[in-house]
Amino acid sequence: MKRKYAGFVLLAMPWLLTASVPAAATIYSWGNVSQPTVPTNCAGGPGGSLYTSCTDASSSPATTPAVTVKYTAISDTAKNVNTLPNGTGGVAGLAAAYVGYYPTDHLGVTSQAGPNSAPNTGVATTCGSGPNNATAQETTCSPQHSMDNNGNSEFMLLSFNAPVALADVQLGWYYTDSDITVLAYTGGGIPSSANFFAGESYGGANAGTTGLLSNSWKVIGNYSNVWGTTTSVPVGSAQTPTNLFNTVAVNSGAYSSSYWLIGAYNSTFCSDGSGSTPATPGAACSSMAMGNDYVKLLAVYGATGGGGGPSGNPAPEPSSLVLMGIALFGLTALRRRAVI
């Protein structure tokens, strides 16, 4: 009899212990706010503040193995005349843009061609006087040095080396307005980011281009007035709830992906997050407008794990495996008792 009761106790133990096991996933952050004036993790591009890419080599708290993120940028500059790399222009296709690194408030985007018809020099113009200010690419003067939707629509591509379910986006700077759009890649393999979305456009309504939503990108959501929004986020090794300024909670569907697009609000993706793009803006976009959003990305927060799509069935954590083992041991004890 004692052995029988012992089996029931062992079976009940996992459920008795569940209350003491943390259910929430660890939230990690990525953001180069501690980098020096001349960062060592940015490369390529014309230099100065402009680079082809920047990389965060680890998260906070650190993971083993490290979960890294590479920042690159895109813009719909292929509609501009004499735009590199396709100099014919005329089609609102996507092309590479420069990542602008600014130590105080972090990452902006500078299009590699401004909306002009002058010959493209391949070098983004800087502030001040000089012939390039009128003829070259997008200026790096404020506020155009940020990620904006004035003239061209600019996005930052975040490429993680492992799936991440983003939970929060934090801005480091804004001007005029701070509405943003967030998308996640839900397809298999690597998206066309390898060639900077050649042949693609945001909406796919242009001849010769394919829209992002037709190539496995999903609208996660559009978020208004991020600057001034305060969100409580568990941060650090202790996962202490902390009120973060200029931070918005995103990804209510808990999608997990290795590739994310974050940009100034783009009405092409006006959606409730279902992936649809209604002909007329829905309620979620009624207060937003293009042309006046200028933002810089300071940091992102999220949980690691998952494999694309909603992360509703994550891999079992070690504590869960231990509890499963206890339950199996209890079943074995009951079965032996039945045989005796």
C-alpha cells in the first residue's frame, strides 16, 4: 500500500512543483549604446557616420552560444533617377541604404540616392556647403540622417543568427513624429536580403517588382507615437521589471524569426497585424501619416528560441524535462505495483 501511495505522490509532484518554476521566457536586449564614438563593429560604406552594416556581438544578458544581430538598411530608392545599383530609376524598388551610427542615440538610415535627377556620385552628401549638397544622395543633415519616410521610405533590417521573438522596440531620437512599422520574415531559409531585395518593392504594385508580403514577410504591426511611450520590460540578469522610456511593446502574436524589418511608418503595411493590406487604412492606422516620421533605433528586446511563426510551442526548458522525468518515474512505480 505504501508503494502505491508513493507512486501517486510521484505523479502529483510535477504539478505541485510547477508553481515554483518561472513560466516567462528570459528577455534579452540588443543595442550598441555603450559603443565608442568610432565603433569597431561597423564596416563598409563611405565612413564617417555611414556604414554598410553594424553588428551587436552579444545580447544583455549574454547567451551561450551568443545570439548576435547584424543591422543593414534598405530604402525604396530605385524609383529615383540615376539610383545605384540600377541606374534607370523609375520603379519604386528596394535597394541598399547606409546605416548611420550615432553614439548618443544610435542607428539611423541614409538612402544611397536622394529624390533628384542629378548624376549619382555614390557618396552620401554631408551637411554644409558644397556642390554635392544639391546633386548627390540623401543628406546626412538632421533630420534626414534618421530613419524616415520623407522622400523615401527607410527600414532597418535586423538579421539574428538565431530565431528571436521581438517584444519591445526602443527609440533613441525622433523629430516631428515617431510612428513605426514592424515586419517579420516567416519563410524558410534566408530572405532576399542577401541582394538587398533586388526586384522587390514594399507593396509590389510597381511593374517588375514583387511585394514583401508575397515573399514571406508578415506585418507584425504599426505603432503610433512611440516617442513618449513608457513600457515596463524585464531587463538584466535578474529580469527586473523596468520602465523604459520611448519604448513600445510589439509582436502580440509572439512571432519568432531571425529576420526583422523596423522602419518609419509605411502606409503600404497598414494592417491589424494579420498580414492583410486593406485598400483603405484600418483603425490601427487612422492616426498615422507618412512624410513626417523621423526616428533612430536605440535597442530591441525579445526572447530567443522558436523557429518562425507564432512561438506557442517552444522547446522544453531543462526544468520542464526534469518534471517530465519525475512523472515517468511515478508511472513506472505504479506499473510495478500492478504487476506484483
